[in-house]
Amino acid sequence: MSSGLWQRRFRGWFRPTGPVVAVAIGFAPAALGWSPGVGNSNAVGDAAVPLLVDIGDRNDVVSFYQCAYVASTNGNSKIAWTGSVAGCNPGTTASAFKDDVRRRINWFRAMAEVPADIEFDTNKSAKAQAAALIMSENNALSHNPSNDFGVTACWSPAGQEAASRGNLAIGMFGVGAMDGYVQDPGAGNTSVGHRRWLLFPKQAEMGTGDIPSGGQPAANCVYVIDSGSHRASNPVQGEYYAWPPAGFVPSGTVYPRWSLHFSTPVFEAPTFGGASVSMTHVGSGSNIPVTVIHRYTGGGLAGDPTIAWEPNWTSFGGSAPLEQEVEVRVTGITPGASGAPTSVTYRVTAINPDVITDPYALTGTTSPPTTGAGYVLTQITGVGAEKYEVGVGQVVAGTWLEGAEDSPAPRVLDGTGASYLLRTNLTALYGSPGNRTGTNVFHLTFPAFANQSFEIDRDILPSASSSLSFYNIFRFSSTTSRLSAEVSTNSGASWSEVWGRNGVGLSSANWDTSWQSVNVSLTAYAGKSTRARFVYRYSGSTVTNSGNDCGCFLEDIRVTASQELGSPTITDIGTSSNFTLNATSAGGSLVAGQQYHMRVRPTLGCKAFPFSEALYVTAVAPSGYPAWSFAPIVGGASMDHDRDGRANGIEYAFGMDPTDPSDGGSAPGPTRVDGQLRLSCIEPAGVSGVIYGAEHSTNLIHWVVLPDTGSGTNHVFTAPAGPKAFMRWLIEVIE
């Protein structure tokens, strides 16, 4: 390892089928080692399969996040807990639930590039379950519950043991608690002890216990401290690892507290007592202030030696900037006998894992014949997609109006809470009008502290004169709440506000007394496939009430002077870079003069990402060689479909059958006329786009182009008929 520079190991990965936390305490085990793929006979879940990711490849990190992290996000619904806090029964949880918790732990470990093959031991999980029961029953945390809580009805020796050797959380359980441990918030967790134990490279085996919310406080215990289950050797011994790690990291896991750890046996550890941390925004070179909150200075360990700090992101809007490199430099490390470098430098990039930054698109002719045409796909780089899908549909007139009525049924995606109706009949109150037209309006309000929205479920193609028009009114609404009209040109991956309005206040005297008309230009989005939505955002003090005397209301939404992308036919092309537009992929015969939209989307990491910008094409009636070659399809003019020795272009030019090698046809040969050689032909009916020519030679080496002395569709070429004279056709086909 070079002095002052942290060299990382990058690998590929195998795809597997606000908590309150307490500081973990205990001893630092001394046994080391890792044997990949070796499971335990009493392990829960599938066999040990190491999770590995190349954190230097953005697409690999995105894929890993979507398949391994997101796949366990809803795992808490699988808990199937059989116990009871009231009955002091710890019960059990489902294997599928434990698998999701274990996958989340291994995801964090793989990202940190420490062995990510943790298995859950059945006995440890049973003890952790008993510890979680104690915490839930007392609605508090303790690593020594017999001392802090007394021997309560739910106390047990097994729970006492796991509490003393575990990470503990109250108010969260399952995968959410694992996120909480790595985040490690709170004044008592400045040493990020939970993070250190969860990422501890020597660890090979853990156990989990969980009490779900619902009638009792949620709780979790992860049994993490056990020197008897450590690895025989440590593949990262003598190396630094960090959270967030060097490379690309999903922004939601770039927590306020950063830390650097050194993997070492006890008594050979470096110390950070004199170390300092600096951070730089690479793009601008600006300094990012940091506050060091913990320095390991020797003595007992909780996991590995660590330095922890909190960056100040005020200059960047309060959080790490997306898709921008940040450089970390830790200097003044005392290596001791560990052999560690005295300084470490690495770079971190927080990313949006729901967005692929590589371009992907279709290219090809914008005037395909109705018989079809081929297109080429620009694929994403790096790890690559699992598959691509191409959507083809017609471009149709955008004559629609969303008025919230029952008929025609609105084409909207409802993003509101379940406790009130998005479409409602508006009653006139306190000078505020009722429905503007019809019997319903769209309603956005706050049943709880959560943003409310609905999206127009149409892919709109604005023109230079298009505008988004609608009507709105406000009733009881905090002046800090805001209604926004937003548009997206990347299938909803990101949105931009084009209009906004804050609430009118909490007095009925401030209610709107008439419907407010809005007309927003979409000129900037002309020719781009566009989505539209309305979002009602809360901020500060907010009225939480779902009655129709609260919130905002919208009516008669439309986009003028626009077209719309009709429903597409989706074709799975696997990992191919070629796509054929034809009657099958278009969902019906191509119609001359009809405009079509063609878009492609990749599936990466178990997630279908948004469609690309559309390629707009207009089908044309074929003529010339394209028409002939597609009925049947025989390929390019230089190809020989029937393998009879005559190129397709020659067969087309002289009216032969390109699918029949024994059709007997041939190009006209030379004749002797008045002491000269002559080549001549009359173009077959229906042939166009062919340039007929001929050449003459006396030695088959040097050829001379001859003039065409014919006229119209009659072509005539003559040459001297000496003792050695040769003639040949020179045919050029326009494809």
C-alpha cells in the first residue's frame, strides 16, 4: 500500500435470489479469518454467498442497490412474529424476514469492501429475540437489563446475554434498524459503535431478534460480539475501510456521520489521537468544513480503531452534492506497529440510484418504409443492463381534458393518502365557490405530514405554442404549504416546477372566492416527451385535515396545441443492440404517413428504468430496391440471398428472382453488331433507383467505363471488338 494514498480493491458482485439506539459495549475479539462460501449447519436462510460490488462502477452500484438493498426494503411485512410482549413470549420470526435483514447487513458490508457473507446462527437469533422482547417490554434500551430494569417478567438469561453482546434499537426493527445502526445518530453514538460492529471484518456470524410495531414498541437486537465465531484469517487485515466508502454510494446511505476504520489485530492498532480530517469538493476546489467527533486513542476496541467526523454541507444545500466527487484526507495518523500509512486520501460520490447517467437511445432512419427497418441501440456502459425493452406507439392528437369527472375516467396516477378522495364534490362555503364545472374536482390536502400529489398519466408532446392550463382554488391552508405544477422529460425520474402558489392562510376570510385560471407556457419543452403532475408540499406549521374545507382544488387540466404518445407495444430485445421496426414490434401494420414514437428502457438490478427520449419516425410507402428487398426480405444489394452467385442488386436490376437459385435468369450478354460489341437492356417494369453502366477491357486488368448511348429505360453500351475484348455490367443500386 503506497504511503498517503488508499488503494481500493474493486470486484464484481453475485446477485442473490429516526431510531433510538444504544452504544454497543463489550470486548474486542482476537480470532481472525474468512472462508468464502462456508456456511454453518445451524444457519438461517440460504447458503453463504458473498455479496461483492465494484464501487468504482456507477452502474454496478446502481444494480447492486436495486437488487440487494431495495429487494429487502419491504421485508418487515414478512416478519410473521409468533410472540407476545404482554405474555412475555419472545416468539419467532420468519426465515424470509431474517434473510432480508441479513441481506441488508451484507449489502452494507459489501459496499464497505469487507467480507459480506454473514450468516445468522439459530442460537444467537433466539437469544437476540429474547433481548428484543426485554427492550420492547421496557420501551427502553440497556446492555445490562438486569441492572437497569431489574429482573422483570420478560427478563431471561438468554436475553441478558444477547443484550450485553448486541446492537440494540427501540422504535425500529428489521432492515430499518440495520440502516439505523450504520447511521448511528444521537449524542451517545459519536464513536459510531453500532456501525463498527456491523462492519467488523473479522465477524462471520451474527443473530437477529425483532419485535414489530403494533400494540407494543418495536425493537431489535443484533448479536454481534462473539470471538468464537471469527474468521481464521482476515482478507482486509492491515487495510482501511470507511463509511461512506470510496467510490459511488447511494445518497440515502450517505449519512451525516462519516468514519474511517483500520482492520487490525488488538495491540497493533494505529491511533487517531493526533489525526485531522479535511474534505474538498473536487469540482470547485472549495473546502468542506468538518467536525471530528471521535478519535481512537488506544485501549479497548469496539470493532476496529476509528475516527469519526461530521461534514458541514451548508454551502451545498444541507447534504452531500449529488453526482459530484468529494475528496477526504485524513492525516496525522499514528501507525504504531500496524504498518498503516500516516495519511489516507480517497474520494466519495453520492449518487441517485434511481437514475442511470449513461445515455441509451435508438438511432436509425426517421423515414422507415412500411415494410420495416432496422435500428441500432446505444447501450449503457460498465456492468451493462440485464435486458432492454423497446416501446413503439403512434403519435396521436392531444385532445384531452382532465376534469375529475366519472366519465371519461380520468387518466391520473393517485399519489394521495388513503384517508380522503382525490376526486370530490366541492361544496360552496363561506364565499368560496363549489365545482367549476360538472360534479367533481381534484382535491389535495394533508391528512398527515406528507406531501400529496397526482400525475397526469399521459406522455405529452408539446409544440412551440403549447401551454399547461388549469383552474385552482385554496381554502384553509398554511402559508408555508405550496401547490406546484411540475413537468418531467425523463419519464418521471426528475421533475421541474413550472408554476407554484403558496397557501392562503388559516382564516376563511382568505379563501379564494373564485376559481383562479393558470396558463403556463411549455415552449421550452417543445418536441420532448413530457409528463405533468401537481404536488402539494407541507412545510412548517400545516393544517392536517382531509375535509373539503382544507387544502387546494384543481379543475379542467389540459395541455393545448399538443400531441400525445399513444400506448406503446413493448418488445423485449434482451441484450441485443439491434431492433427491427415492423408490424409485430409496432403492434400492427405500419401505415404510410403515420408518425410513430420509439423509446428504449434498460432493466438494471431488477429495476426497469425510465424510457429514453423518443425517436420520432414517419412511415413511408417503399419504392425501388427497398420495396423489392422486403417482399420477401432478402437483405442488402451486395448480398446473395439464394446463393446462386448473383448479388441481390443484379437480380433486382434485371428482373430475376432473388429467392430461387434455379430461376434461369441472367444479365443480358454482349452481342456483335457492325464490328462492335454491344451490351443493352430495357429496365424491367417497376424497377427504380438503379444506375446502369458498363465497362470494357482488353486484358481483364484495366477497365474503361463506357457511355450509355441509349435513352429512357433503354440502355446501350458499345466497345471495339478487337482480337481480345471483354465487357461487363456496372450496376449501382440505391438502397
